[in-house]
Amino acid sequence: MKKSLYDKVNLHNGVEMPQFGLGVYKVEEGKEVCDTVTSALEIGYRLIDTAALYKNEEGVGKAIRKSSVPREELFITTKVWNSDQGYESTLKAFEDSMGKLALEYVDLYLIHWPVKEKYHDTWRALEKLYLDGRVKAIGVSNFQIHHLEDLMKQSEIKPMVNQVELHPLLSQVELRSFCSEQQIQIEAWSPIARGRILDNLTLNELATKYEKSSAQIILRWHLQNDVIIIPKSVTPSRLVENANIFDFELNPKEMEAINRLNVNQRFGADPDDFDF
């Protein structure tokens, strides 16, 4: 059973990554993101996921510096945006992100989307940053199986993480299986499908049984599937609720009932049909 907010998974390079964290997509730069990250760290969150696209790296960095939590206990992720992809431009984008975060290193740096003709050069830049010790781990986001296969044919280092849209309506079974075989850790963005399935009957019945919310049931399902999750909220009470999923466990039949909700429905962009 997943015991606590401090549970970690081992990436294939030996780095330990928290399995539960905070995503800050669409959290406003300045006071909102600083207060949100500060609240999350006080609750016990240790994984914070931002990106150049989110335009809030500065506020995330400020909250980290304000916090009494030692830097080595935190796990900070950021990402290179599509327009910055390419070898030299990725290295520059990384320095820009580091300047905003005001950190000496990040724990995980990701390619945000698989931009055709560019992600190979972008990955070479990530490999350099990793070998230079600027980042503890490198990975990708929104890569499908064929993207990963293509990337790994020409790369020295395998991605350690693949962050993708993943929730009960898009359970990504084949991708999860492939990544498991390749020792690439799956991480879910939009883990509760942007709140669009919270009134589902199956989830509501389980929520009633365990005296939890439907969102907590979904987050628990992810954990038991060994998926890293980064639910977003700016409300302190919701941050507490999201993290309060370590005192119960779904049984195999209940896990299978949630698995059956899959209809391969995306709420975000399709990586194979995305206007880069």
C-alpha cells in the first residue's frame, strides 16, 4: 500500500522522484503561484511541476527560496517549450528558466511536446545538461510510442520520465506498458481529466464507500497503477484533500471497474495532430 505523501519511485538512473506533487499550469505568476507553492510545501508536497510555457517559474523559485524545506528534499521539474526546441536554443531556454527559478539545478527537465524535426536536437541538449550535472534527470512529455522508439534509436540516454495526459477516460494502457518495459516512468498531467468525470456513477459509488471525493478515488487509482501525479489546485483546502489519499486502498475489482471507464478521450491536444 502507498503509505504517504513522501513515497517515491526510482527512475532508471537511480534518482528518487516523489510520486505525488503539484502542477502549476495556469497558476498566475506572482502572489498566486508563490502562495500556492508555499501552501503545498507546508502541507508536505515535495514535487513541483512548472514549465517555461506557464510563465510562473519566477514565482515558483521565490516560494522555494522562502521555504524552510531543504532544497535537496524538493523535486523541481520544468520544460522546454516548442518554439525553443533545437540544440542551441534549448540550452539557451534552459538558462532562461534557471535564471527565473534562481536555482543551481533542476531535478527534471522535459521536452514539452514532440516537435517534428526538432526533438532529436533538443534531446541532445538535454543529454548535455544531464551529463554536465545541471539536471538530475531528463525526460519527455506527450510522447507516444512511435516518438519514443524514434528518439531512442538515435540517443545515448533513454528518457527517465514521460509525462502525458492520463486519466480514467484516457488510460493509455499500451503506452504505459511500453514505458514500463523500457523503464521509463509515466507521469500524468490532468490526472482528474480537468474535473469532467467527477460525477461518474462508478467513481461516486466508490467515493461513498470510502468516504472520499471522486477526485480522491481517481488519484488513488493512479497511485496504485504506479503513475506519478501532479494535480493542480490553488485552494489550500483542496491541496490538503488531494493529498489525503494514503489511508485507503482500492481492491483489484474496483481498480478494474475504473479501468473499464477508458474511452481514449483526450481533453488536451493530440501529440500526433498538434499545431506546433
